[in-house]
Amino acid sequence: MKIMSIVGARPQFVKEAIVQHELNKVEGINEILVHTGQHYDENMSGSFFETLSMRKPDYNLGLSGGSHGKMTGEMLIALEELMLKESPELVILYGDTNSTLAGALTAAKLKIGVAHIEAGLRQHPKDMPEEINRVLTDRISKYLFVPSEWGMKNLEAEGIREGVHFTGDVMYDIFLKMRPTFDKSYHSELGLEPGKYIVMTMHRDFNVDDRETLTEILNGVGRIAREIPIVFTIHPRTKARIEEFKLSSMLKDILVVPPIDYLKLMGLTQHAYAAITDSGGYQKETYFSGKKALVLMPDTSWIELVDEGINVLVSGADIYDAFSGLKTGDFKENIYGSGDAAKRIVSIISQNI
Ligand code: UD1
């Protein structure tokens, strides 16, 4: 069976790493790996393939940047050509990025089955690009691999029942697999004391593209940084907006570092006090690491963590108060399965060869 896996953005490399590992174990499956090129900086892309011991992509389309329509449109054209050339029987897609939607749409139009890993998640605001991408991808998928019980309920409520499988979260699998190799020395390189710093990531359009919102967030975070060091691994999009809005001086109390690879970020997190993030993946990885997160989102697709009191949804206006009210405590375990999601996914796919 020929399978085409499509990745493009940072979180997808992490998910593909573990699924690829399981696919490799099955005789008769031939996986072709396509990188759309959406993320291209070494520290946003290449470093992941090395640190997660992944096979290099068979194709890199080199398509990145520009408006959503342009990026998605160019991907459609290039992916169609490639699918016609390679004739895969199944296309595997991850999460909610423009690369996901482009892959799903191309495959569905060519009547090639789509397997969506991380299906069923829903989130406000409904007009955020990731929400549009995941809702549409779920609609045209043949296999919907769902990471959480809440995701199962969402699909049920939308009347999507065929091909739906609860598997748990592949990000938990890779976390467990890679944990012995986490690079736990980065905090000391940065001069930080264990348990006494916050790790921050932020890149969502609704947080960084509006000057006023971004200013309010940087204000709140700046107040926190005067009480506990914050190390901010800055995404290229966020860096560009801060420069464009001339807000660089608001970062003066924050330790800003470039994006870091998976093993470094996970290592840094193991010794952190807590995290501030708007990343879908990282707000779970902090939970896997036993850390709380202040989540800069009006809503989240990982709502269980909020319901359990592990994560707190915040805005720039209330982040400081939320930080002051943070309490540590025991976390409910295994909310996202038992670490065998990729195995389950590959077993379902291979039973249907
Ligand atoms: C994308 C995903 C988001 C995911 C995130 C992880 C969509 C709609 N969004 O958001 O769901 O959480 O990736 O990081 O697909 N850039 C660089 N170098 C890079 C990558 C990007 O300079 O290696 C620049 C791009 O040129 C662009 C900006 O950063 O100007 C944003 O990149 P883009 O891929 O459009 O979206 P993200 O914000 O990264």
C-alpha cells in the first residue's frame, strides 16, 4: 500500500515522527513523505528531522509565506501534480494548518482516501485559520483519528460517524519515546535556576497581528517578568509583528531566544515553573511535563486541561492576575490516552489495506 504523508509546519514534524516510526514496522506499506515547505527556517523545520531521527522528505515543495489563499492555492496545484504522479491509496494529514487543508482537498478531489490525525477538535474564534482548516478537513476525511473524548463528542454532534476512531494523542507517544533524550541543560546555558522560570511561546494571528492586543499581552507578560524570569522562544511571525509595530522595547525584561528544537524545548520545560503559550501542541506538552500553562486563547481545542484546572485561558488584560493565582498540585493522568496512539492508527490503516 502506498501512503503519502504530508507535513509543512513545526507541530506536524513532531507528529509525523512517531507515526512514521510505526508505519516503518508494517510490511507492505510504502510511505512517501512530502514537506510543503510552509516552515523552512532550520530551527522551525530541518532541526526537527535531525533531532527526531526522521527520514528526510521525499519531496519538498518549497511553498511558504504569502496570503492564505496564495499559499493554499499553490499547495493545491503542486500536491495534485504529485498525487497524480505517485498515485497513493491514502493520504495522511495532521492537525489544522494550511498544509493540512491543501492536502485534504487535493486528495478528496482525486478520490484518494484522507486520514486525518487529530480529528474532531473544535475551537473559537470560528474564523481563525486553524479552525477553518480542521473543520473542512474532517468533513472530507475517510479516517478520523481522534485524540480526546471531547473530540469524539464534537464529531457526533456534527453527525460525523463513519471512519471515526478514538486513538489518543500521538504527541503523547512521541513525548514518552523521546523523554530520555530531552536536552535538560539549556536552562543553565541561559543562566536560569530550575523551577524558577517561565517558558513562553506565542504566534497566533489573533494575539500578534493586532497592535493593541499585542501591546496588552506584552504589558501583562512584562509585569510577570519582573517577578520571575521569562524565556520567550520567539516565532518568526511574532518577531516580525513586534518589529513592525515598534514594540521591541517592551521585551526588555524578557529573555528572548530563537525558536528551539523539540528536545531543547522539552528539556527546558521539565525544569520550568510554568508556561505561557498559545500553541495547541505546547499547552499539552506542558501538561505531559507536569507543568501548568497560562493559555493565551479565548478558547482551546484541549478543553479538558482547563476543566481539570491544569491550564487557564487568559488574555493580556488578565494574565498577570492569573499568574498570581497559579497553584501547583497533582494532575489527572492519561487524559490523552496511554501513549499508543500511533500504534493504533497504523493498525487500523493496515487492517484496511
Ligand atoms: C502555522 C499554522 C499554525 C501552527 C504554527 C506552528 C496555519 C494557518 N497555521 O502558523 O496552526 O500552530 O504554524 O508554528 O497553517 N516563517 C518564517 N520561517 C519559517 C516559518 C514561517 O519566516 O520557518 C514566517 C512565514 O513566512 C510567515 C510567518 O512566519 O510570514 C507565519 O508562518 P505561517 O506558516 O504562515 O503560519 P504560522 O504562524 O507559523
